[in-house]
Amino acid sequence: MTDLLIVGGGPVGCVVAELAARLKNWKSIVVEKRNHIAGNCFDSHDKNEQLIHKYGPHYFRTNNEKIINYLSKFTEWIEGNYVVKTSYENQLYSFPINLNTLEKFYNQKLSATSAKDLLKIKSIEISNPKNSEEFVLSRVGKELYEAFYLGYTLKQWDKHPKELAPSVCGRIPIRFNRDETYVDAKFQVMPKKGYTAMFQKMIANPLIKFCPQTDYNCIRNEIKPRVATLYTGPIDAYFEFVFGRLPWRSLDFKWKTFKKELVQSCVQINYPNEYSYTRSVEIKHVTKQKCPFSNISYEYPKPSGPPYYPIPSTQSQLTYEKYKELAERERIKKNVFFAGRLAEYTYINTDQAINRGMEVFTEIAEKSENS
């Protein structure tokens, strides 16, 4: 017997299990298809004792102090040092675009004011951008668009930016200062001992039972929780693909070990126009480990495999809305709650997943109190 059945051992599931145990004294069974905790945040040590991010880099950042305070119960922090460069014609440029990028690209000295004036001249006036291409052209013009955005988008999505919503490229800022950090956030940190250690500590409660390598479909009719089920897996799979499969982009990772302290000048280098991979990541820049070896991962986007990025199109959104209606009925009738990246067909950062876990725990607790 259990109070909660939690499907998925990623950030959302771990947060709900921890809060349920500590605040409600509820028992949880967490079933996970993979053989580990932490979802795509999973990190582990290789044969050289380097901590690597198996499913791509997770650069933790947030403006929400509540999230930092909560996670600080389970980890200490180190500074993130999230610096990204883009390779263009065998030179590295700061990315997101900032004053350094613009000065180097246009070979002229610029201030914030003169840089804004320059982009006004270079940009194309599009009052209401309808896709990612129009959005970028309206901000930086054709030259920067073709140098930094077009090729990367084609590789990442296998779609032309004309086919993608403005938000796909719109989340990348343009800066008129010399800030070289990849993200804009008050807190840019990394769990000192890694994500896996943080999430393991989060569920280290006798009221929480973690069951790895367990397929939900094999136990969904055997475990009947007293309070609720939290489902964080793919929403279309839960409903047996009744409206068809939701499209995702996947990734293939290839790793190379170097007998050097560091190989790259920063944690990530984007390759919009070279090679078939999109980026190379040397996570040691942010884990700050002392080791004579260093690993670099190379990311190759692909159309099938584990789901990483939902494809933002009108059709996929319409399909998801149909599944969302079914999910709402399950919540009302059967106390099944759907939350997280896969269950809500959305791209979210780690801090957003933590916050979503807090939110859905509150939803479950309130519904339990009112029933």
C-alpha cells in the first residue's frame, strides 16, 4: 500500500516524493524506467573519476530564491561559470550576441548606443514576426542570422526557421554589454557533488521507495495509491497514442577523452555551419574538478530516440491539447496528475521542473484535503 504512485524519477517526481514524505507523512513509490534517479539531469563518474552529464549539459540557473533555498537542503553549490562561444569561419564569438560579438564580427569599436544603431541599420523591419526567421531578421539582420542562427536551427530541428515559431530563437537574448554568461539569472550555480547526489539525498527517506528499471505499464493495474498518481512520462504513451504520437527531436552523444586539464576555452562551443554535430561540451569547466583528463561530448540531433525537445508547431500543439483534455478527465475522475516536460509536452529548464514539482504537490495536497 502506498499514498502516492509517482511515475518517473526525474526532478518533478523527486520533489513531489520529498515534499509528500516530509510535509504529509505520505508514502510514495517512485517507478523509473531507467536504471537511475535524476532523469535527464543524471550525472555519473567515468573510469577517470570525472563527473559527466550523460544526457547533455544542465546549466542550473534561476531567479527564484525559494528554489535555491529548497534545494540547499540537499546540496552545496559552486559557481556555474556558464560561458558559451559560437564558431564561425574558424573564429570563436561570444554567444548570446553581445558587444564583443558585434565588434569582432563587424570589425569596429562599439558602445551600447552605437551597437543598437548598427543593428537598426542591419535589421529588417518586420512589425509582427510570424516565425523564427522573421524574428531574428527583425532583431539582427541577415548577416548575423546566417552566421549564427540559420545553420544551427536547421541541424537542431531539421526544419527551416521559417517553419518554427518565433519563440524557438526568441529565447536567446541580444546584449548591449560585455556579459559573456550564457544565461540571464540571479543564481547561476551547480550542485557541488552533482545532480545525482542531490536527488539521491532528496529521496533518502524511509517513506520513499525507489524502483528503477520498472515500466509503469507493467504495474499500473497492480498498485492502487490511496491519494494520487503523479505521471511524468510521455502523455501520448499514457493514453496509448490514441491521437497519434507527439513529435520530438532526439540527440545522440559521442564522447572523447583527452589527457589534458582542459581542451576548450569554455564549457560549450556551438557549430552552426561546421560539422554534423551542433555543439561540443566540456562539462569540467562547470564541475571544477581537478583531474589530468577531460571529456568532451558532441551532440548530434536526430529524428527518433529518447525525447529531448518537443517540436513547436501548430499541429503538434493541437494534438497535445487533445491529450491535455483526456489528462484533465483523469485528474478529476482518477486522481492522476500530469506534470513535467514529457507529460506536458514542453521544454523546461531544471529550475522550472523543480518549481513544477512544488506546484503539483500543492495541487495534490489541496485535492486530497477537499475530497
